[in-house]
Amino acid sequence: MRFSSQIFRPTSRTSIPDAVKRFVAQPAAVLTLIATLLFLAPPASSQIAVTADTVYTMEGEPLVNGVVLIRDGRIERVGTAADVAIPDGYTRYNGAVVTPGLIDARSVVGLAGYYNQEHDQDQLERSNALQPDLRAIDAYNAREELVGFLRQNGITTVHTGHAPGAIVSGQTMIVKTAGRTVDEALLDSTTALAITLGPGVRSQFDTPGTRSKGIAMLRQELIRAAEYAENRRDEDPERRPGRDLRLDALADMLNGRLFALITAHQSHDIMSALRLQREFGFLMLLDGASEAWMLLDEIREAGVTVILHPTMIRLRGETENASFTTAMKLEKAGIPFVFQSGFESYVPKTRVALFEAAVAVGYGLDREAALRALTITPATLFGMDHRLGSLEPGKDADLVIFNGDPFEYTSRPTHVFVNGILYHETD
């Protein structure tokens, strides 16, 4: 609908009240405006008090009869009921257990969609096995149903992007699972380069056909990127090369501005990833790592964090030696690790990192270690522990209320808050 410019730009002959009267006199215009405002306005944040039998702050011991106060989207105060008085006017919510919002450390949600059809499958571009210039932010759908599915299961932040399957499949990003657009959800637009070593590449591309060919292609590109970065620093514009998006991304990885997120499952592929890391000195995240339990000493010596394969991954091919007990063994070996939902293309779904952690708990992993791997450990890993990962004053009010032990199958999130806004509520 087109409106007269007089309504919005009153002249000396048209006062502002007159303009308002003219606008209100158009019922269709009023209805259009109201509908627009209702659609654009996010849920209102308010003063909130959350109480629970147990509050896991991830900073010190759990609080018995704990209280979390929220104000203007941030955590205002945390303590026991004996220490924290709830002010008048605060909306109250209660549950059995409260945790920080959970963090899924590796996903393709928002690029891979619910319907599993071509129109919602942007996680892997198959035209070339080396595409570091692709950005997840350019494909992410904040309104994808699977994003809401993760949120209602307590996941408030997700590291998502391009899937394994290419030598370099693209750049990942970090978003919250709330927000109508990628800009509203965004925490970090470029986090890592998704790299795959092993037979997963040859199943997607004709070239490379073998492991050694794939690593040779990657190594050559990294050498080119290092030379490119050096030449870009040349003060003489005549000698300085033009921008190359592919080499820009690889140079950022070599310079430590992006992680190398290397998916490698079998022990010899993990060793190849560790050799590349030593050779080029990039920051590495070891993704998948089904056979990590065979290389505990080597992984610990390398000082890398493991984004562990989904505990319930299908055991076949390169993942046939995945184990329910790997998380427990990593914890005992002093190797930092986090949980992920991962991706398997055979059905239109996404896993829930909370359930993956629960299986690990069932196979020997300490409960609080599992909760750390879903909260403060990934927040620290990605440099976001000043905002996420624990319940502390000043941090984002992302938290989950459970009706029981989060790692029991019969327990469910009853309330999920993101930035102090209630996005999920159920009996």
C-alpha cells in the first residue's frame, strides 16, 4: 500500500496531529501497520526470577535451592534462596534443575534443513573439493524448523556451517538459536574452516581419489596462502596481489584468525591432521575422532580440543570403531572435549548434543564433566566465555529449566530462555 507523502512529511499547513488523524482514518493502513509491528517486534524481555532445587552455575559447586535473577536480558544475580531475595514485580519460574543454555559445538543446522530436499540442503557444495571461500552466513536460515527443535531441547547456541565431505567445504559460524534473521542470531560470522581428511572426500568427489592426494592438494593451497599473505603485506601496490577470497580464508586460518576444524575419524587420518598442524602451526579443532581413544597420548601432546563424534553415530566404514566410552577416556586423559550433534544425511533430522552427552554419562563420564562439555568448555574454546557458558552476573541470560536430571531420558526442558526471553515453555 502506498501512502501520501503528506502523512509522513507534514508541511506548515499540515500539523502532526492532523497527519495522525488522516492515517488513522485509513483502517487498512492501520491494520497493516499493526501486523507489521507485531511481526517485527521480538518477545519482550522482563524482570525474571528462576528458582530450582539445583542450579548448576558452572562456577563452583551447584547451588541447592538456587535463585537466578534476570534483568534486561542479562543475569543480574545468582545465589541460594537464603542469600537472594526476589524483588517485587519479578515473574517467577520454578523447576527441578537449572543449567546455562547448552552449546552444540558442531552442527550443520540452518544449512541442512528439515525436509531433506535440494532446496534446503546447502551444507555441502559438490562442484569443487576445495572451497574455503564459502561462508555459512550466506546460507544460514534462522527460521529453519530444526533450529527451533534444538532450542526446545535446551540448545541456545550452535557452532554450525558447512558439512564434512570436502577437503575444505567452507567457513563455519556461531549463532544463537533465537532470532528471525541471521543478523539477529549471529555471534561470530567466521569461526573455522571445515576440512575433511579420509575416505569421506572420495565418496563425494572424483578428485582426490586417495588420502595422500587430498592432503597434497590441501598442503599446496596452504603454501600458496602463506605466500599470498606475505605478498599482500607488500607496501608497493604495484607488487601487491589482488584479493583472492579462497586464499584470504586460508591465510586467516594460518594467521590464527580462524580455526582449522579437521574432521578425521580413523587413527591414521588423525595422525595426518596432527602432522599438518605441526607443519603449518594453525589452531586446530579435531572433529569426529572416532578412534581418538587409540591416540590419547598423541592428542594430549598436541594440545588440541576434540569435538567428539556423536556418541550414537552409526558404526560403519571409517566410524566403525567409535566408542561409547571415548568421552570418559578423554576426560581421564586430561584432553579437553566438547559434544556435537554432527550430521548424517540419510534422514531429515538433527541430533541433540544433550542426548549424546547423556549416553556418554551412561558409559562412565562424570555428570558435571558432561555438563561442562556442553556449556563452559565450548564457550571458552570459542572465546565467548565472557557472555556464555555459565550463570554469572552480567552474562547473557541463556538458561534452561529441566523437570529432572538433564541426563535422564525421561527429563525434559520445561523452559528455555535466550537473552532473557522465554522462547520455550511446556508442562
